[in-house]
Amino acid sequence: MSTSTIEKTNKVELIVSGKLADNERMKVESNFLRGTIAEDLDDRMTGGFTPDNSQLIRVHGMYQQDDRDIRAERQKQKLEPLHNVMLRARMPGGIITPTQWLAIDKFAQDNTSYGSIRLTTRQTFQFHGVLKPNIKLMHQTLNAIGIDSIATAGDVNRNVLCTSNPIESALHQEAYLWATKISEHLLPKSRAYAEIWLDEEKVETTEVEPILGESYLPRKFKTTVVIPPKNDIDVHANDLNFVAISDNGKLIGFNVLVGGGLAMTHGDKTTYPRRADDFGYIPLDKTLEIAEAVVTTQRDWGNRVNRKNAKTKYTLDRVGIDVFKAEVEKRAGIKFEESRSYEFTSRGDSIGWVKGVDDKHHLTLFIENGRLLDYPNKPLKTGVAEIAKVHSGDFRMTANQNLIIAGVSEQDKANIEKIARDHGLIDDGVSTQRQDSMACVAFPTCPLAMAEAERYLPSLVTSVEGILTKHDLADESIILRVTGCPNGCGRALLAEIGLIGKGPGKYNMYLGGNKAGTRIPKIYQENLSEDALMAEIDNLVSRWSVERNNNEAFGDFVIRASIVAEVIVSVRDFHD
Ligand code: HEM
Ligand code: SF4
């Protein structure tokens, strides 16, 4: 692609001109994702990777990190930061077998600095704190059990999500298969992963990336398959969404939603969270063509000059939704039909046992922050491993960071419940408020964190529970999400109360998302200390308890009471 070209259709700038972002050079020079990662791996003088390679290893599923709690101390001792990597697996739909579970449990125990398995908000697991000498072992351990981490980070299509719905088992199975097919179809075709991490032979090829191209995508790209009425995977946080349309329990096609995304930058009004637009309905057999056409349109038209405006959501607003959609139709060779009707009603998981239409039992475990670790008196990680030893179904990670023990027979049910209870995996006292609360990782591992999130959430929720009880609303809950920075990993900008880290102990407060996840909240107060935050929540909940209409949800109330204005079109309303 030429940097100086500005293609125009009806005066719309399709390709942004200017000096390309440095990541573009890095991607093109990488020789299809190889860079000099292999050389870096052999360099034991440092625990880290060169700046280019530390960007490149993301496409192989890893982030270079260090423990921020000890960074200053190491600096004093003139030591380099304690470099390590976080790995995120590719796990379309979040499904994993007991055998796979036991292998990842052992690896986490033996080779990660926290000994934990983190269930993420995008239905996969992360290992934190793996040192350089163990990175190959990690990939080879995963490969031996049929798991890879290709394209789970970086400028590519990432892990494909799929609604965790164990009840309608047949429909879920069909939707899940599409999630895996889309994931495979959009993967990088480069053999770099196999060569570098699995020591596979270097084969002379004239490699091309037919879908992603030699400079891959302008920015990360996220895809989901969602089964209404649940919007557990939060379509509006994702670039491309396939909304399952079924007839008598059988999947017949998808409505396609394009251009959602949550990341923004504090103080930069050209950045904003945005809902995805409904392009229309397609029959099942056109799914891969449409996925490819959306990805290649974004590949060619996405902003490669300014990474802050590079995501699909900005491309849509820059070129126009109709122009983007027409291009997708042209590339896929089909016309979208009118959208089929559907409704989202909720996003949470149903904690506890449910029985599926296949007569199997499914147990959803609430895992606070998705952090599976052996806590004193609560050996959660050991508990899941013990279940894996006797379980004949599978495990499903949900986009709410919970874990489903799926496909349990009647005869195994009591035993599995006993193991879960004995290890603190079932806590009957967990409130709906706690279930409806979520945080990203933030400190100590995330290099971008400005404030605590995961470590702050448990006490924050306890305080909010106290406020709800004080105002006679103990049975109610508010979708509450906290992130350590405005990047959106904990999806705070789809919450009824979204808190976004501004600095140590300081948060911006956003209000007005809804239960179904179809409304973006708006800024209410900036830079609040934890005490000021609690005072604000107390005041707002007090008003809600007195002024609410029948069963009115908190997010709907704050808009009706004009506490914040509704965000309808982000580019117009979010910052006004
Ligand atoms: C510019 C935007 C973003 C950047 C630079 C970014 C960067 C990061 C980094 C560095 C981590 C690692 C944290 C750790 O595990 O220590 C992370 C975690 C994660 N991010 Fe993002 N992120 C961005 C936006 C998003 C968005 C919009 C989503 C989802 C809608 C998302 C989903 C996740 C998930 C699922 C994790 C794993 C940990 C968790 O579940 O909280 N990210 N991100
Ligand atoms: S939202 Fe920010 S602080 Fe939280 S994990 Fe993502 S990048 Fe890190």
C-alpha cells in the first residue's frame, strides 16, 4: 500500500495518508512474524526481548511484562526489571477438556511466578510471569495437548468468543463450531509460530498471508458469535459479531454487527467507545466470506498512520457505515438481507446447576476476578484440578471470567458438587452484586495500569453491597466494572457504573450503561478518590431507591433522572 495515496470515493478518504506508524515498519520487516525472536530467546544476558520483538511476540500470544510491585526496588539495586511474559491461549468459545486442564494446571504450578490461572474476559486463560528459559517449554506443553496461542494479541483477529449457553446444547454446539471455523479461517498462515516455539523445520516457502497481508491488520480485531437473548460476550466491545438466528433450535444464519470497541485515551476526544452497527442478515453458508470481507476491508481502509484511530470503529465513522457495508458486500459477493429480529436481555452467567436439553447437568462456578489460585482456606485451583481428574465432560470459560463444569451425568453430579464445595468453589453467600462486578488485571502485571482494578474489586464490591443494603436494595444489583486504564479490558464502558483508572487511587466514573449491554455510559465525575467515589455511589443509590420507577434499573434511572445524558451516537454524544 502506498503511503501517499489518498483514494477517494465521493470525497470519502478511504486510505489515510501520512507517515506510517512505527508498528507498520516492524510488521513488514518481521518476515511474516519471525523478526529476530529466535536470537533473542538464546540471549540469556537479558530476560527480555528487543523492542521490536516484544511487539512481535504478541502475535504469538505473549506480552512482555515485569512485576511492577518490585520495579523500583530492582532499579535501586541497578537490576533490569524482572522481565517475564504473560501468555494468552487461543481457545475459541472458551472450551477446554479435563486432560488439557490438568496440563495447564501443572504448568501454572511449576512455571509461573504467581502459580495462578487467570480466566479472562475474552474466554481464555492467561499464565502470568513465565521466565524466558521456560517459554519454549510452555508452547510445547500446550502444543502437546492441542492448544496454541497464535494471534491472541497483536494486530490480528484474536480469540473468537461464543456465548456460553449450556442449556440449549445443540444450538450452542453449532454456534461454537462456527466460532472455531472463523478463528481458523482468519488465523495468520505464517509458519513462524511452529518454527520458533515448536522447533519445527524451516520450510522454504513463498509465504503470503492471503487474508491478513504482509503488514497484518492496522490494529487488533475482535470477533464473536453470540446466541441471544444472552449478550454475555458483549457484542459492542467487538469489531465483528455474528448474532445467531435460529429456527426451532436450529441455527440458520447470522445478523452481522460491525464496529464495536471500547478503548479510548484520557483527554483525547478523537477516541471513544462505540457500539457495533447492524449490517443485516446472512445465511450460514456465507459466514466465512463475510468474516473475510469485513477483515480485508478493515485491513485496507483502517488507519495505519495513527494507531489511536486505527480500529474498525473509527474506519466506519471516517468512511461512512454505508460505504463500508457496500464494500463488504462487494468483496463477499452477496447482499445483506434485512436483519432478523432478536433481543438481548442479560449478560451475566447463571451461577449454579442447570440442566441442558440434552439432560446433562452443568455447574457454573463464580470465580472472583477469574483468578484461580490456591488461597488460604480456599484452594480454588486445586479444586478445579480435582474435578478435572474425575470429570468426563468439558470445561467452559465464560466472558464473565467464570467457569462452567459442563456435561455432567446424573450419577457424577453429587461427587462434583462435593469436590467444588470442599475447595471453596461454591459459596452460596455470593451476592448478585458480586456476580455482576468485573475488573481487568491492572497491577501488578499490566504495564499500562494507572490504578488498581483486580485487587481493588473485592473491597469495592463489599462497600457497594453495604450501600445497597443501607438503602433497602440488597436484592438489587448494578453492573459495576473497573479497569486500571481506559483501554477497556474489563469492559467498563458497557457498565451501569464504569470506573476507569486515572492515577494511583483515582478513577473517572461513567454512568448509564444498561443490563443488556447495548448502551455506552457517559462521564459523570473525574479523578475521584476511593472515598469520594463511595460517597458518589451512596448519593446516587439513595436517589435511585427513592425516585426509581417500578423495577427501574440503575443505568436506566440515571438517564431518566438526567444525571447523565444518553449516549446514542458515540462520535457525537460521548464527549459533548
Ligand atoms: C488499546 C487497547 C488495549 C490495550 C493496549 C490492551 C492491553 C492489554 C494488556 C497489556 C493486557 C495484559 C494485562 C495482564 O494480564 O497483565 C490486557 C489484558 C486483557 N485485555 Fe486488553 N487491551 C486493550 C483493550 C482491550 C479491550 C477493548 C478488551 C475487551 C473488550 C480487552 C480484553 C483484554 C482481556 C480479556 C485481557 C485479559 C485480562 C482480563 O481478563 O482482564 N483489551 N490488555
Ligand atoms: S484496561 Fe488497562 S490496566 Fe486494565 S488490563 Fe487493560 S491495559 Fe491493563
